[in-house]
Amino acid sequence: MPMSGIKVVEACSNIAGPVTGTIFGDLGAEVIKIEKPNGGDDARGWSPPVIHGMGARFQAINRNKLSVTLELKNAKDRDQLKRLVAEADVFVHNMRPGVAESLGLSGPEALAQNSRLVYCAIGAYGSKGPWRTWSAYDGLAQALSSQMFGNGEPDGEPLLVADALVDKGAGMWAAIAILAALHDRVKTGKGSIVETSLLEAALFWRDGAFAQYVASGRSPRRPGNGSAQVVPYGVFPTADRPIMLGLAGDGLFAAFAKLIGRGEWASDERFARNSARVANRSVLEAMMGEALSTRKRDEWVELLGSNGIPCAPILDPAEAFRHPQVQALGIFQSPPDLEMPLVSAPWSINGVRPPVRRRAPSLGEDNAAVLGKGRSSPT
């Protein structure tokens, strides 16, 4: 596997840092997850449901890892962590500001002991600025970055984006930067210090909104289920259930109009160009709703999709899990020792998707293997 032979020490909890560790585990690295003896990663308790003694979500983002418990208030355990970091290729943590320094594991200190180490700190609001010492979760970064402001109905309240988008984004950017630093190490022989944060990840997701603000001097309104720049793009009713359409081009719109028996729309000056459709959004959307109400959703999906028109049904998790396109990808895999199909790595290399080699570990499950005999208990 691409990262076989790489050792990653992950001293992280919740979502952002563990996502980074999981990416490296999926790539074949040995990932040692450091947890506190009393309860471990807080995400273990995010339940119900409980699977194999831990929350189902913890299982989803902690596969392909070893679990080691260390009480970092204890000098001996701090030394154990320093030893592991000194032997590692990558050390990633999302400790609160000042904690790594208090442990003697700041970036410069860690690299002084291991000059080839790639050291990654994932923070809340970043390592600079007046909020650098503050703590945060995904939703707080969404709030400060304007991510929440951009989500929701135009005249409604700002809404959180679901599924820890910012946490996962920070974990992904950390992994990308670490991979770049490992590549650089091949050339220089030296490690690097990588930093990212929840706020920086959230700001990246809003790059388009900030570009609009800088260009116009005005904050863009939230578009709801549509797009402020592209029409039609959004959710439309059918005879039974709604459908999602995305027609990001005049040619696509003309083909769509012809296919649904409204070919004259393509030559109507109100709709012929995207700029005109944006200006006449409400008129066009009402006309589309009337036209699409003549057939059921799945009939439209088959007709439109098979003719090159971007569309999709809006599914709940149970429906999405069973959908033939989702199943065909083989992205759901059960670990060898747990009958629980989980979303696995969202990529393949040379046609092979990385396997889920192991379920999420029990707390301290690998103490003896990693730390030696006599350390088989989490306490």
C-alpha cells in the first residue's frame, strides 16, 4: 500500500484529527491512536447506537488504527509518548493551545528529537490572532466563517451544515499537507511543521462567497436549495417526490427543455441565457414545477439522466445505502472482525479500493503490542 512503512502517531479526539489518522490508515500507514485512559476519545461515547462497545460514528472514523492509552499527567507516560513521536514519521494532534508545549512536544521540540518528523497541529481558530487560545467545535467555526450564514432559506435563519463538514475538511487538508511534507522530506531529508485549523477549513469552503463580497462590497444572500449564479439549479417538485436538477449551461437547459416538451423555452428571451434565467428565476421555476408535476420522480430521473441531463433523487440514508449506483462502487466495507458495512476510503488506486483491515480499536486494545508487556490495561 502507498504508505506502508510509515508510522503515524495520532494524539487526537473528536473528528478532525481522527479523520487525518484514518486517511493514513486507509493508505496503509501504521496509525497509533493515543487516548486518555479514563474514557478515551470523547467520540467513543457519541451514541446511540452502540456497536462493539463504542458509538457507531466512532467506528466510522477510526478504522485501521491501534489504540494506546497514556496518562499524560504522568511523567512516565509523557516519556512514552515522546519515545513514540521520536520513532514516528508523522505526529498529528489537536490538543488545546499550550498543551503540547506543556508536554515538551511543541513543533520545534519534537523536531529537535526527530529531525525527519512531519509534525501537524490541527487547531480551532488558528495559531495566530486574538482567538488563537480559544477552543471550538465544527459548528463554532461554521458560525465565525460565515458558513452558517450561507446555509438555509433566503429569508430564514442561518443553519448548521450537517455531517461535520468543517471537521472533516480540516482533517483532509491536514492529510494533504502532511503528504506534501513527506514528499519534500524525500528531497531534503528534513521534517516539517504543518498547521491548519477548523476556521481555515471553513473559510476555504466559503471562498466563492468571499470573492463575491470583495468584488461587489455586499455579502451574498443565502440561496437556499438553489444557486445564486446558476438557474435552474435546485430542488423541484414532481408528481410524487422532489428531484434535484443542475443545469449549469445554456446547452444543457435547451436539451432539458426539449426533452420535457418545452423546447420553446430555449428561444424565449427570458430564459435563453443563464443571466436571463437568473433575472427571471421565479417565473421559470414556477413553469418548471408545473411541467415536472406530470410525471413521478423516478420516471423523470430515468428519462433525464439517461439523456445526459444532470439530475438525482433526494434520498435518505437507508435509500442511499441500497441504491444500485452506491452499491456498485463497493465503498461500503465491513471490517474482518465486525459485520458492519462502513463507508471506506472514497478513492481507488489502479482499480483497487483500500481495504478496511480492522474495526475501530477498543480503548487501550494495543497497549501491550505497542508499549510492551505489563501495559495491557487502559488504566
